[in-house]
Amino acid sequence: MEKGNTLVVLPTGLGKTLIALMLISEKMKEGRCMFLTPTKPLAKQHFGTVKEVLELSDKNVSLVTGETSPEKRREQYKTDVVISTPQTIRNDLQKKRLKPDFSLCIVDEAHRAVGDYAYVPIAKALKNSLIVALTASPGGKQVRIQEVLDNLSIQNIEIRTHFDEDVAPYVQKSKMKIVPVMLSPRLKAIKVELDKLTSKYARNMSAMGFVPPIKSKGLFLKMRERILKINHGIKYTVLVHYSVLLHVLHMSELLETQGIYPLQKYLVKLSEKTGKSANLLLREPGMARVKELSETTEDHPKMAVLLRHVKALGDKKAIVFAQYRDQIARIEEMLNSNNIPAKQFVGKKDGFTRKLQEKTIDDFRAGKFTVLVASSIGEEGLDIPAVDSVIFYEPIPSEIRSIQRRGRAARLKEGEITILMTKGTRDEYFAHASKRKEEKMKSILQRMQRKLSGEPVKSKRQKKTKSGQSRISEFF
């Protein structure tokens, strides 16, 4: 606390919440404390923890959400500890319903403090508060990390890895393995057709002066903004070809990383579209071949590997992470049909309400089923029970999300992390990208920590072990 506003970067499951509780207990002596967290389920979870561990009553601590009327919120803000989502606090600060006179503000999942996210204006308003920001993964780029530091007025960084002497004794070990999977002949044949279409439309765009970065999904999506800024009649032709390529790249990703089932769903959606790009694509001879080959009940080879792996776990608990909603439903269906009790855990779309989310987690904790099939909502913060195994149905290129997923295992006991990776596809690229970004993130944070503390900044090269690998990379 003596060092001012602090960013705490700590491996998932090593007690970031306990740090928050200790600080709240101390700073309550000086004034009100605020605990901000991104989602309502997380806020509710922290509310229960604060009450129980610090032995506070409803008179001392309040859970504030936008579902409560403004007048009732005014009363709730009078408690010693306020736990809330940032959107509610931002709105009430702007409308003068809440005074920014807190002694402490805990910012949970602080990596979100970028752009116009609600954490940013709140931090600016709380000029006289101590801000302690918590995260397991602030990002893999120095620019992004610096943005988090600037937005939260951070003056100090405390980072610990699994290898630090004061952390290592308390870290549960995880066994991580990547399981390579090969596409079947049918899936390879579909891939050939999609690759031909990718090459054709990439060449078309290049000929018009726009070389598409097809290997980077993020850069490709950003390209649309650049096209829209063209002050020339060719803009609309480029946009049509861009949209066709976007469809093809998405189908390729579904095929390579998920399988036939979600591809079939997408083809149905594509056939219902009436835009120029969809019509142009559907007239391509190669698309007729894609449709023909997709008329099958064959699953991605990953599914058989997944079923074997989960069956081998017996009654142990596991979380299976998958990117797409259709595939999550498919995995849930296949697990249950093979006598493996499973339920999906997804966002609030298609009627999956907050109450249903909470009930699903409660049932999982109670042992009513053994496998939770989750989307990205299962990655961050929620008090999901400790599991024996975490399975990535596909690698993901985001170092933040990869860290969050892995953190679901090895919280209270040794865990196992399995990543299913299709050889010769973007799965391989995503797996390597995530590892590289994570190593870079830790190196950047350590340099920034030394800079903020006034220590000499050492070389960017990490210390090598005898095997030639960095200590950080050994963990993976």
C-alpha cells in the first residue's frame, strides 16, 4: 500500500481474492471500500466471500447492481463495503448518486481496463482512493499493458510466476499435453476446396490493392475499417470480395478446429442470406463440392479423442472448453449419449439466463454431473469448483484466455490440461501464438516492474537453463 496504486499479477488460483480481503479489512478503518468485478455472478460470489471471511453483516456490506432502483442504491452506498459491477458504479458517479470518496477500490480482472470499459472513468473519478488491480493475465503486448497501467493510474507492479520462491511451494502442478489429431480424408477434401476459394479471393483483393492478412484473424477483421475509408468507386467491389473471403475463412476455421456439424449449420445460414457476397460465393463451383462432401454424419476426429479421454477420467470432474455455441451443444449431446453426465455452460443467449448459469454451477459443485462444457464465460473469475481435468477442444491464440482456461485446473490439487490440436491447420498456429504471447507478457511485465521501482532494466532476453529453454517456457 505504501507504493501507491498497484497492479497485482498472480497465477490463477493463488489467492488474488484473499489479497483483496486483507486490504479491505485494513482499509475499512479509514473509510468505505469498493470491490469491482466484471459480471453480476462474480459480484454475487465476492459478496458472499466478503461477508463470510470478514464476518460482516448486510449492514456493513452491500451488493449493488443495476437491477436495484436508484433510490435503494443510494442507501446501499452507505455501507462500509460496496461490491458491484463497474457499469452501475460508472453511471451513478456520472449522475452524482455516488460520491467518489472511497479509501480503497479493488479492480478485479483488471485486464479489462482498456478502451472505454467502465473501469476507466471510475479510476479517473477515484483520484484519492488506493486502487489495487488484480489479474492473472494483463495481455501480451506492451502497448496494452501500458494502457491498463495508465487507465488505472498504476504506480507499482507486483508480479509472481510459478517459479518464484515465495509462490512455488503453494502452486499445484499441472500436467499439460497437446494431443495431435489428423483430419479424415473427407475433411481434408473439404479443406482443399475451401483453400482454393481462399486463394482465389485473396488474389482478387490483392489485385485491387488490398493484400488480406489471412493468417491473422484479428488483422483481417480490422481490414474492413480500412476498406470503408476508401474514397473511390472500387470500395464496394473490394467489400464484396472481402465478405466472401470472410465467409470462406470462417468455414475453414469451423472445419479445421470444430468439424462437420458446425459447418453444416453455417452452410444453412449462408444459404438463407440475400447479400451480394453470399450469392457470389454460393455460385462458386467449389461450394457445390463443399456442400456435397458436408452431407455426412461424420464428426471431427477430435470428438472420438475427447470421448476416450473423458471416459478414462471415470468419476473425476472435467471442464471442456469450446469456441462455438453449436459445437458446445454437440459435445454435450455426444457426452450424454455415451453415458457421461454433462451440461453446457454458456452466455445469456438463447435463454441461458443468469439463474440457469448459477444452477448449472451449483449442480456441478454438488456432483449431479461430471463434465461442464463451457464457452468463454467459464474462463474468467467465476467460482467454478476445482476440477481434475481441463480440456481445450481447440487451442486459442489469446494468451489471456489461455491462462484463464488453464487456471480452472490445479487449484486445490494436481490437475491435468489437455489441448486437442489438428495437425496442419490453424490449430497449430493458435497453439504456438498463445505460448509465444504468454512468454512475452511475463517478460514485459518484469521489465515494467523494474522500471517502475527504479531498478536497472535488464536485457529483454530471459535467463536460459541448461536445456536452453527459458524458465517460463518450461512450465508449458
